[in-house]
Amino acid sequence: MELIDAHGHLGDEKFDDVIEVVKRAVEAGVKTIVCSAVNLLSSQMAIDFSKQYDCVYANVGFHPENVDEWNEKSASEIEKLAKHDKVLAIGEIGLDYHFRDDNKDLQKEVFEKQVEIANKLSKPIVVHTRDSMGDTIEVLKKHKVQNESLMHCFSGSLESAKILMKLGFSFSFGGLVTFKNAKNVQELVKELPMDRILLETDCPYMTPEPFRGQRNEPKNIVYIADAISRIKGISIEEVAKVTTENAKRVFKL
């Protein structure tokens, strides 16, 4: 059974044992780990991990919580890093008004510029949106992505999902689908077509049951696959097969 973790953060400070983390993931059947970035430093770290481990690929970009680090050189620096042969996408990028909404214009500007880089290089984007779905959709309608792309850790409405599918997006789901109180996300997964669903851990965050409260790792992707298999009423092997095919399609693997 082949599994792909479509979104994780091996460069996070909580990982001081990446060699062992990757080893455990491979032993659990994870064939590919896509390491996303949140700023310039983590973008370079993601690339470094991709050089070190055959199973690791990188995304590069600025998370909306890190837009204050963006400067006049950032776009060219991200574009340069994105040309590395193991960089799959520009991400994670997007909008997040949960902790800050006083810099909405800057968040939108940085988001839009990174979409432009992705289109210039013919790469997908990986989008983070939190308390900002309306503006996220508005930006994506105005600046259409030319390649199929990914909404990561998606928890929006089915109505929003339908709009985003028309804009060329698929959706990755993580530990949240295993939580007992996540009925809305579970219902969304039930309604979405399987060819638009990918698996992610968002490690070291969003640890699935039964390990909630512990540091998350790519090896835990199997618990997310199991949860989706029960929601969809299909085998875990089928979930693994289809979500792996979806990830390979979105990321052009």
C-alpha cells in the first residue's frame, strides 16, 4: 500500500530527528513526503531535505503569517528556489485573518505575487486559508492558477469547495478528520469526489487520533487514510490508491 503525505513541515523546530522521522514514514508505507515552507529559510530547508532524502520533495513560499518578512527581493528569491528540480509547488501561501486582520492588503499582495510566480513557472500552488475564505476565493478568481492546485487542511463549506473545484483545486485532509467533533469536515469528505481528495499530516501539527496531543509525523498518514475509508465506505487500500494517484497528478510526480 503506497501512501503520499501531501503536506508537512519537516523544517519545523519540533523536528530535531528528521532522519528517524523519515525512516519511520518509509517503514509505514509512505513513499513520498511533500515538505512545505512558510518563509525563505524554511523554503531552503525543504530543498535541503529533498536533496538528502529520495522520498522528500519540496514546496517553497511565504505563509500569510510570515508576510512581514517579505521584501522587494523576496519574489525573485522564491522564483529562483522554485526552479530546483525537486520543488513541486509554491506553498504554502494564502490568507489568514485568525490572529491578524490588520494587514489584509499585504497578505493579498504577497499571495497574488506568489500565484504569479507559480503561473510563470507552470507549477501548482498550495493554499492555506483561515477565517478568510471569501477573500481567498476572490483572489483566486482574479488571479487564476494555470495548473491544478491544492487547498491544504481544507475545512470550508461544500459550497466553497464547489467554487474552488471549478477554479481547478483539489483538497487535502489531515488529522482533523479523525476528531470526534469534526462533523462538518467529515461530512465534507463524504460529499467530495474521491478524485479531488489527498492525504496530509501537516506535521508536526494536527496529530490524528489516537495520538492527539503528541507531535505529528508523516507515518501517521495511515490513520487519516483509515478515517477517510470509513467516511467513504471503501477500503483503506482504495483510499491509498486513489489519493496517491491524485497527489501524483496535482504535483506532476
